[in-house]
Amino acid sequence: MLTKTWGGCYLKFDKEIENAIAWAINYLNSEDYQLRCLGFVEDAYERSNGIEM
């Protein structure tokens, strides 16, 4: 579990990060993300957690 305090708040990142890693593993070597490293990382976090930034 990854935890951090910020502005007096206690934050937990464990589930969101686990989801992003699992998504990224499934899309490794995908031709959809050639030359789109930032898009890959963004999609890994957003799509795996059902959020849009």
C-alpha cells in the first residue's frame, strides 16, 4: 500500500496504482501506443480506474 499525507489529508493510492499496473501489463507491446508514451501512462491510470482528467 502506498500512502502519503498532503495538506493534512491522508491519501491511499494502492488500488488505483494496482489497477493502472494491471492495465499497462495487458497493453504492453500494443501498436496502439507507438510513440505515445504519455498517452499510455494516462490511459493506464484513467481507464483502469474509470476516471477522466
